[in-house]
Amino acid sequence: MPEISRFLGIVIYMYFNEHNPPHFHVQYNEYKASIFIESLGILEGKLPGRIYSIVAEWAMEHTNELLDNWNELKETGRFHKIKPLV
């Protein structure tokens, strides 16, 4: 499972050969969630509200890169790191 980004104790990752719709996974301490890339809604799991807000802010800044990673992982198995929230 490739780690896409890491910041403030939050780890963002995607799996190889994932199912649609496009999404990414978040882990923060004991919390885990899957987040839709396009709507930023929670597909499954849960996060503390403050952490979800931080992740959503980061994802809005990097939507195109997340979608590129989604497609690249599905097609070639390659990915690139995305800058953390600054």
C-alpha cells in the first residue's frame, strides 16, 4: 500500500488495484477512513472532526494529483508522493 503523503501524524495512502469510485485512505492514530476524491465524503470509517477538516483541506489542494495517482496505480502500479499540508 503506497504511502502518498504524511503530515501532522496523518498518513495518506492508496492500494494497488483498488475498486471504484476513486478514493484514498487515511490513518490517524487508531482512526482509519476512506475518502472519496471528488466529493471528499467519507466512504467508510471515521476520523475526528478536526482531522477530517485538515485532510479535506489538503485533498482540495491536491485533487488532480490524487486522481493522477489513482489512475497511475491502476494502470501501471506507479505513484508519486504528494506534498504534505503546509
